Amino acid sequence: MRIKTIATVCLLAMALLLSCSSGPEWTPLFNGTDLTGWTLVNGSAEYKTEDGAIVGVATPGSPNSFLATDSGYGDFILEYEARTDRDLNSGVQIRSISDPDINNGRVHGYQIELDPSARAWTGGIYDEARRGWLYNLECNPPAKAAYKPEEWNRFRVEAIGNRIRVWLNGVPAADIVDEMTPAGIIALQVHGIGGNTELAGRTAEFRNIRILTRHPERYRLPDTRDIPQVSWLDNRLTQRETDEGWQLLWDGKTTNGWRGARLDHFPEQGWTIDDGVLTVQAGEGAESANGGDIVTVDQYGSFELEVDFKITKGANSGIKYFVDCGLNKGPGSAIGCEYQILDDEYHPDALMGKNGNRTLGSLYDLIPANALRWAPDESTPKRTNGYGWNRAKIVSRDGHVEHYLNNIKIVEYERGTPEWRELVAGSKYRDWPGFGELEKGNILLQDHGNEVSFKNIKIKNLDK
């Protein structure tokens, strides 16, 4: 009996060893000859097969068209090759949704970008018909350089748990953490071209499409920190963020760590906390006249700060740093450098100041926000999500300061230089001695009398 038991255990061990050593079990999603397993959803662009590839053809008057898998997928590793004709945008949807009961079946969800434009964001992650860019490549120059225009490009996408990683021609391209859609279809995109007849007939092609759904976690590529990770978790830190020294400045539930700019406690009115969102309520449009500004209890000098914000129509607010709460003894807001939050279209402040230096993302009344230097798309010098959630980032390091809007740099300057002081002398801050030159200061969220919401407020203290 004992010999049989030992033999059985040995056989089971051998079977397990063989199963583990057999390698990944890839499944082709395209048979190389026809479109079996795929269905056209949205749009009217033609999809056909040629020379072992799926070919999508741009069609005037058609919206974005998608050739979608008949099956949905949750955790997987996806590999494919793709190329597109000059100037024709495309991409591959993953974990996406096309439901007749939602927006008339409009495909929405994560898209692995195929972008032949000058910005070169191929391999980035775009949230189609939902939140916009989740990971552009302005933070990852090596991936921008990895794209080969009008040639076949190799993609690897690992969607495992709440993490999605992308490689482009073997180069790490994107890394996000997000929980909005854990499963869904895969779909190939031909971007709408409107009435642009010059793009009519141009193609996006896909081949060697295969997926691994059995134990993908066993075959994921090793973790590296070669590229930034972008998290879209609400009021939570990823393990990498924790390891790198990030801390939540707001816990999503309480007023801990915050007080009124002119109080020793949090304001009793004018601010609300609801379902992980901190909102300054609408007043009559005056500075700090309703609930008043709120500031961090602690002060910061060198830091990286991220804040997600959502404006209402015509709203004005701001994120201030290097704030001296005791400097302004009169009415109005506390004094500090300000990352402007504004509805540029409907608030009159956008047309005031100089050269747009009071518009969204600007260093208020000092330096206008402009992304053309870093994202050369002249039609969209600032990328905003309108009245959806936008992300502000401020980096302060030893006097050097940068503003980012939705992960694109829009302002850069040096504090304390002769150029800085000349800039201040020509602004509304000329009467505040040493403006913007504190070694440390509070961080402030502004009450400007309009409803604006905040979440995901986190900081990395670079002074430690």
C-alpha cells in the first residue's frame, strides 16, 4: 500500500512538473484567413483580410469603427503586431464594453494607442469615450522613440488584476493601476476621419494576434521601475507609491491633516466630504468668503504633489503652495504660488492678466500654461477633460518648479532668481515682500465661491 502511495505521489509530481514546464498556452485570436470570431461594432469602416493580416480601411463620414472579439477577457497577456498608414490614428481596445443599453452600444474602455502623429504616443493608454488619456508618453521618451512609422510594430499587453502594462517593440511603454473595468472585449480600431478625403482608403493593419489567459501571472515580465507608474485608484496608494515615499495628504474620509487657512480647525461650513470626494461649495464668487480656504497642517519645501480636481461651469479655484497663512491680514485668499484652476471658456479671469497667465494650469498672474514645448500638437496646447476629472501635478525641487496638467508639463520656472523677482515685480504680487521664496509653506485648496471637487490628494516629500 505504501509503495502504491509513493508511486501515485511521484506520478502526480511528474504531471505537475510537466504541466509547469510545458510553457504558456497561447491562443490565436485571428486565424490568418478570415474574420471568424470578430464582429464589426460602431462605425462603417471596412475590415478585410490580406496576406495574413486584418486590414481596416478609413471611411469618410464614419465615426470610430471597431472590429471586436465575440468573447470577453479578464486577466490576460496579449501580443500582436500593428502598423498604420501615415496620419491615420488607430489602436486596440482591451477590457472594453459595447452594450446596446449603454450609450447606444458605443465602444468604451482602455485603448492601447497607435499614434503616427508628431507627439508619438504609440503604446500609451487612452480611455476611449470615457476618461481620456490615462498614460501618455510625455513621461517616457524612450517609448516615444521606439515607434517605427508605417512599419510593423510589436506590442505586448499584460492586463493582470488592476494593473495594465504595455511594451512597444520590447521597450516598456505604459504602466497603470486602475479598477474601472476588470474584463471586456478586445477590439481593433479604425479612427473616424470625418470628411477628410485625403485619409480615405488609408489602412490600419493587425497580425499575429494571440492571447494567453491560462495563468498569465506566471508569465508576466519582471517588475522594473524604468518608467513611471500612474495610478487611478481613489484615495489609495499603490505598493510602488508607498515604497517610493508617497503619502496621502487626504484620506478620503475625514478632515485629518487639514485646517482653515485662518483657523486652527477645519471650517464648519462651505466644504463637504461625500463618497471619497472633497468639495468646496458654491458661494457668491468671492475669495475665501464662504467656508474659506483650507491648508495642510504640515509645511513642505521640496515635494511632488498630485491632486485630481473637477470643476463646474464657470468655476474658479486654485492649488497654492509655499503659502504663508499669516501674510494677508485683509480679506481674500492666503498668499502663495498658485496652480490656477479655472473654466477657461466661461470664467472672465481667463482673459485677464497677461498672455493667458490666469488660465487653467498657469502659475497664476505670472506664467501662462502652455504644453506646446512638450506636446507639439498645436490644436490642443492644453489637454483637459472639461468638466470631468483632471489631474494637477506640482513638482518643487530645490527652487525648480514644474506644473503638469493630465501628466503633461505646462509650466516650468526657477524661484528666487533675478528673473523670478522681475516676473513678480510685474504682477499683482509685487507688494508682498519675498513672494514665492519661502523655504517651506502650507499647501492650500482655494475657496473662490464656486463649486470645485478634489480627490486623490497625495504628496512625496523630497526633503526627507
